[in-house]
Amino acid sequence: MTRNSTPRRMTGRQQLGVAALLVILFAMLPMHRSAQAYRPSIVPADDHRVATAWFTLLEELMRQAPGYSPPVAARAIGYVSVTLYEAIYPGVPGGRSLVGRLNELTWTPPPDDAAYHWPLVANSALASIQRRLFAHAGESARRSIDLLEESIRTRYEHDVTPDTLHRSIRRGRDVAAAIFEWSKHDGGHEGYFYNNPRTYRPPQGEGLWVPTPPNYYRALQPTWGANRRFVLPDAEACALPPPPVYSTDPASPFYAEAWEVYTTVKNLSPAQRETALYWADDPVLTATPPGHSLAIGTQLLRQENATLARAADVYLRLGVAIADAFIVCWRDKYVYNLLRPITYIRDVIDPDWNAMSITDPLITPPFPEYPSGHSTEAGAMATVLTALFGDGYTFTDHSTERLGFAPRTYDSFWAAAEEAAVSRLYGGIHFRSANENGLAQGRCVGEAVLAKLGTGSTD
């Protein structure tokens, strides 16, 4: 499902519960013994928790904040990731500013020639950017952000002099303000207010997308593909070839793809149905598909007890790849405007298909079919994480346990991405070509991000 333009507001009890858990996490951390024991010029080795706690809260904010559809969520992940990296890069050996490396980013506040406490810089920056990105989300969101920021600041503020404390907080706020100002001109600013614009009129014709049951929502974010990208150089970067030519001929490739969806869903095994639901990543229930990829990255950083610098490197590349993947995917969706399987099957194969009630495992979301957004962003995720953690890296995904799913173990990031892609066929909402070409598009995006940003701060 895709959240419509007026989703429910988050509840204070739910939101504060997540923030309270993150506060408890920091209450369990040891205090530094003295200011002299801390080297303020270098990002310390044991503080990935600052980043992972904030990105965990980001997942929850995206899940519950009004209007956080998948493209809007992907954009937020990109800007939060950029903010973290840009705030602390001066404390990372070999760190380089993103000015001039990301599209149209021409200035961020330079660091003073003085001491900083980099975890406090990160804390201030991440709190400040999330306040701005979720300014519409209500008092409970603001309290959650305030609570986590205060908890982290309390754990570290006695490590440094008052001057260093205030300087560090100020740098985080200043960098966040600069990144947010840059974000306001990308075409997606406050996109949570206009997910399903009334002014958009989809093209009409044979084989073209039409609103789908049960809710027949208007098209979601039809102009998102025109947004400024983070690293991709132009509007045609990673563009896909057309899907199979529309046809109602039973001998045609298009009919064969639709028949595959029809027969697969009619004969789903329990394991296939479970896979469709595992990767559904529905708004409100989850932080949407980009949030699932983000959660995998967070789990890896915790598993490896990564440094704060390493966390900033991983989040930057993963976040930018996810954000750009949704831009190019949405561009192609509205270039081709292909109808959904549910429409074709009912019109051409079986008029009773989903006619009385939706029997597909998943509700078809309100936007064109080709390519699959899940597949594109999963391909980008797999490309980046393979470069950062290695091919054949075994990991276990726990991100959907809260919904009652057993954790799943994968022997590579591509194994997870390919399962995410095929899950959309099992769900009855995508043709095979949308999944396979989406994975290829995601790979293209991921490779472009790595070519521009490398695999670490010294690249």
C-alpha cells in the first residue's frame, strides 16, 4: 500500500515509547572519565550509537509522520545522511567536504580552528535536520527529538569544556541549517503535503495506468522524477529501456508476463505469500521500502560495532543511493505510465479477478507499474552495501520482527535484493520485467554513487 495525502497522525504514546528506548540505550553507556581522556580532534572509535540511535528514530518518524510516502521517505534519508557526514568530516582523517561533490551543494559552514567533540556535533546536527524534516509532524515528534538529543548530550557534555560543548552544538546546528536550505530547492520540499496532487491528469490510452481498486487513489508524486538528484549527473542517468510492448495477444510477451502474475498468485505457496508480506513495507506499519534498506544498514553497523566515522560513511552512500534511486525510478514510471497487473488481468484474462474484494496478497499502490520501486532501491542498496561490506557477506535482517515475522538470513546483499524484487510478483502488483529491470537500474544508481563518493572518507 502507499500512503495517501492525508494519513493518520502519529500518537504521542507510540512515538515517545521509541524515543524512551533510545534514551535507555544511552543511559547504559559508560561516561568518559575526564576531559583529558578524550581527543577532541578525532572522531572516537566507540560512538556509532549516536548515529544508529538517530537513524532508528528516523525510521519511526517516517513510519508515523503524515505524508511520508516512499519517495518522501527516501529523500529524508538522503538529507539526514548527508547532514551527518558533512557535520563530522573535519574530525575524520582524510575526510572531505561534500561541497562540489553533490549536485548544487556550493557551501556549508567551515569548521573553526578549534576543538570539537564530534559525537556532540553529530547529535546536534541530526537533531536539527530531523526537526526541520518533520516540522509538520506534531508535538510528539518534537518531544521525541528533544528527548533523544538531550539524552546524548547529557552522556557527553562533561567530557569537554563549556566552550567546546557550545562550539560543537553550534556546528551541528549550522551544518543542518545549510543542508536544509540546500534541500528546499530540489523539487521535493515538503512533499508530504502533495503526495496525490489534484492538478495531475494522467495520460489516457491503451495500456496506460489508471487508478486501481480498492481506493482508486490519484497518482502519487507524478513529478518526483524531475527532482534534483544528489549525485546522478543528468535527468537521463540510469534511464531504462521501455517495458515489453503492450498487447492483448495471448502469444505476445506482454500477455505472457501478465499470465505469469495471474497464475503465480493463484497458486502461491505459503513461503511465497510470506515473502510477499515480509517485503510489503507498507506505510504506517513500516518506514516504507527505503526505511527497510536503512534498517539493514543500521543493523550492520551495530553488528560490527562500527565507529562513528564508519557509520557516517555507510549512511552517506546508502542514503544518497536510496534517494537517487527513487528519483530515477519515479521518472521512468511516469515516462512509460504502464498499467498495473490487476487492471490488465481483469480487462484481458479474468474479469472476476479481484472483482468482489482484493485477493492479491498486496494492495496495488497508486502509481504506474514500470519499473518496480522496491527493485530499484533494493538494487541500489545491494550495490552500495556489497562495496562497503563485501560480496558474500552473510547477515540477518531483524527489521520486521515487530510485525511478527521471523528474522531472515541472507548470504549476500544481492540475495536480499532479488528476494525483495520477486516479492512484488508474488504480491500481484508487478510484472517480471519491472522487477528485473528495476534491479538493473538500482545497480546503475549504486555504481554512480560509488564512482562519485568512493567507499570511504579518504576516497
